[in-house]
Amino acid sequence: MINTKDPTNQGSLGQRMRTRRQQKGWTQEQLARQAGTNQAVIQKIENGKSLRPRKINEIAEVLGVNPAWLMFGDEAENNLTQDAITVAEEWSQLSEPHRTRIQQEIHGLSQRSWELDSNRHRHTG
């Protein structure tokens, strides 16, 4: 995951995207292919000609960054722990039906945890 505190990654959407693409050693064409778009779209974004690209989520995913950070920089940075970031990165590597199965499992664990906490507070409070 990119260090969003790194001052070289600040500035515009295009500057952040170009920096991250270059850190990966990719050409505009390689990034475009990975994100399911074309090189002209990547070029327009990097040159500041496209400020609200439709493929921002796909581009961010293949670059390994948060879409909000890519669009807006530090001010949109979330406060995920490193564990949460690692899980998200690994999640993005999964295909269906694995994502659905794991999402359901996480939801079930979360619900059971919440119910246990509620019962514990009821009996101790």
C-alpha cells in the first residue's frame, strides 16, 4: 500500500496516479490494461484533463490505493489499521464465490460478537 503521508504523492489526482504507476514500473498502457480501460483515459487523468474518471475504483484497486485518497489526497485518508489494509489487499485478490462466502462469514462473526457483548453488558450492568 502506498504511503499517503509521502509528500511526493500529494498534489493532483493525476500526479498521485502517475507517481504510483511509476512506482509499480508500469507504462500508461499497462495500467490501462490492468484497470480495464485504454491508455488515452490514463493519459487524460494524469494530465489533469479528466477530474472525475469513471474507472477510478478499478484504477485505484490495481494501483493498491484507496479510491478516495487517489481522488482527493491526504484529506480523504481513512484511518484503517495495517491489519485492515492487509485484509483489504488480500480481499481484492479473491474471486467469486470466495468473496461472498468470506463476506457472509465475517458478517456472521460480527453479529455473534455483537450479541455476546450485548448479553454480557445486560448481565453485568
